[in-house]
Amino acid sequence: MTRTIVASASREVVIGFDQPFCVIGERINPTGRKVLAAEMVAGNFETVTRDVLAQVAAGATMLDVNAGVTAVDPNVSEPPLLVETIRLVQSLTDLPISIDSSVSSALSAALAVAKGRPLVNSVTGEVEKLEAILPLVKQYDVPVVAISNDETGISEDPDVRFEVARRIVRHAADYGISAADIVVDPLVMPIGAMGTAGRQVFALVRRLREELGVNTTCGASNISFGLPHRHAVNAAFLPMAIAAGMTSAIMNPCRPQEMEAVRAANVLMGNDPSCGEWIRHYRDVAPAGGASAAAAAPAAGAGGRRRGGREGRKAAS
């Protein structure tokens, strides 16, 4: 059974098929968040602090940390900012982190200050990226997210994306990096643009598990991109992906609907022993319809028996 070990200075998390789903909090990321990017550049980390604490409280398993505030010479701007952000996050929580950068100089600087065994996010199938990032992964003995695209871009063909993942796993093996330390992102396409995107990724995740024996992750909200009421789609997608074999996702843990779906999937997959976590989170949740509905439920026929099923149908006829 493949197990990917990540850790902070004091806490270990196991990503695996027989483990609770790993929720990687996505909020510490200035991409698409202009106000947050401006704050980070100015040395203001109040929003980062709030996002860390909110995600921890919401039940994140790990936190993704990104400091890509600008595309202008990120080799200069990103390393010191990423280091500062990681130090802050590590001072606020003992959750393991995922270091989110494609800039090798930023990854190198971040790995030097990260405590425990962080996840590196990420490497692609591009030879230049592999040769820049895999040596760092080996040097620091950390796991890495492998994204299934290469010099040709992102293919809509899931067989092509599978072959890119296989090539990354083989290339990593040349550096002495085991498949257990590779978490493949098969790339979730938006279902609004590609009607087969859901079926594609479920089939691809099964292949990655069965043929390559690797753990998997994704940007969960990609599936609903461009659609209204996106969180309902995400909440349906997550348990289906988990049932197919997906073991982690980069997502927003502060969305209760999506976290409920993940926790329910853990129960149904047998990865929440005795339903302990489910009960801990939801024991005090009122039943749908409120107390009056709960009180009315046993109201029945003679002798306190419930009038339902065959008896109820007879009475109605």
C-alpha cells in the first residue's frame, strides 16, 4: 500500500489509499487575489494570518503556501517572500505545508527553512523542470507533486496525461526517488467546457493507482470553473474522486459543504474508524426540519408503531 509521508516539526500526515482524505488548504495564494498580493509585497501578512487560522479551524490536513505575487523576475522577488511566508505559517500552526512554486530558486530557499518533511508543489514533465527540481527533492528527501503536462502543454487526452505521469515517475526513479514520494496531479478539466471531464479524471485516477501505485491530488475547484453555484458541483465531485482512488486535493476547507462531503466519503470508504471524526464534528447538528420534525417522526398508528411502508400504502388506498 503506497503511503506518502509529510510532516511538520511535530506532526506527521500520511497520504494513502487507506487513510482519511488529505485536505490541502489552498487559501495562502496571491494568484488571482490582487489585494492579498499587494499586501504581501508591502510586508502586510494580516490576511495570510487570518487565512492560516481559518483553514486550521475548518479542518485542513495541510496548508499550501504560495508567494507568487508577480511574473516580473520571480527569481528575485519570490524566494525571500516565500521564505518569510513559510516562517510565519510555521509559527502559527503545526500542520505540514506544501511549498507551492515552480521557481527552483524559491523552492531551494524555502526547503532550507521548512521544518519537517514538506510536500513540494510541483514539477511537470518538462525535462528542464525535472532536472531543476528533482535534485532538490532528492537532496531534502521530500515528496513532490507531479503535474501531468509537459512541453506540449496540457492534453485533453487522458491517455497522454497518464503517459506524462509515467514518464515523471520513471525519471524520478533515476534520481532514487520512489513512487511513494510522488503525488500525481492528473489535471482536472472544467466540466462546463468538457462534458467528459468527470469520467476522464475518475478513470485516470484509477489507472494511476492500479498501474503506477501513486497517490494523487488535484485542484478540486477546477471541475466547476465557469459554472454558477460551484460549491455544489465541487461537493459532488470530491466523494466521486475519492471513490475512484484520489487521496488528496488542494481545496478551500472553509467551505462547509465541501468538507462535509469529504468527511462523509471518509466514513463510507472505511477511513474514519467507528465514524469517530464524523460524530465529533456533527453530533450536535440539528436534524433537517428542526426539532418539530424530529418530534413528529415517531407519530404513528396504534401502539406507537410507525405508519409507513406497506401499512402506510394500505391506509392511503
